Amino acid sequence: MPSQVTAIPAAPSTEAEAHFAAEFGFETDCWDVHDGLAGEHPDFVLLDVRSPALFARGHVPGAINLPHGKLVESKLAAWPADTLFVTYCAGPHCNGAARGALRLARLGRPVKIMAGGLTGWVDEGFELATVAEAA
């Protein structure tokens, strides 16, 4: 009797390749964000799309707090239209990053999600900043 893993056959390799390759156009991971922020001039803007209160308690250093419900064109005017935004929220249990990414996409802005969110960031051993530290 097949297990739940093998009960449905894996996709053909060519379909799997296309699927997994496409994922990189939609998301990045905490290590790549960390490395990108470590450079002198990051080539993306990291958006923490959680509430200001949660942002104040702990966020990725270098992130800008812009809650997903407040993502409107006027809030993005400071950045050129081709700026890549990377959104994150609390973690895999939260859909705020996807909500923010959807709003940005609807505004015609390039966007990716940071897979794992804040939970992933901490799991990788990276430090958090707080508003008191950032000030």
C-alpha cells in the first residue's frame, strides 16, 4: 500500500523544473535578504508589512514598516517604479507578506516575499532590531 507521499505521483521532471524555477521569481529567503542588506547599496527595499506595534517590538534591521493595508501609490512615491520590494510578516503562519505583495503587484511594482518571515529570520540566527535601537 503506498504512503501518502507516493499515493500521488511526482510531476514529470520538466514540469517540476518549471515550477521550482518560477518560485524564485516570487520569493527569496532570509539568507539572501541578509546578504543583500549587508552590501553598501541594497538593490531592493525590504518592507515589514506588520503593524507598527509589532515592528517596534522586533524587525529585520534595515526594514521599513509599511503595513500591507497602507500600501498605496502615494506611500511608494519615493522609489522609482522599477524598485524591487521584498515583503515579510511574522512567518509561515501569517499571510501579511502575500497581502502586501498582492497590493504591490496590483500597483505595478516588482515584488517578492521573504520566505519564512520574521520566524525564518530568527531561526537562521539573525538579530532583530527594535524601534528603540533604531532611534
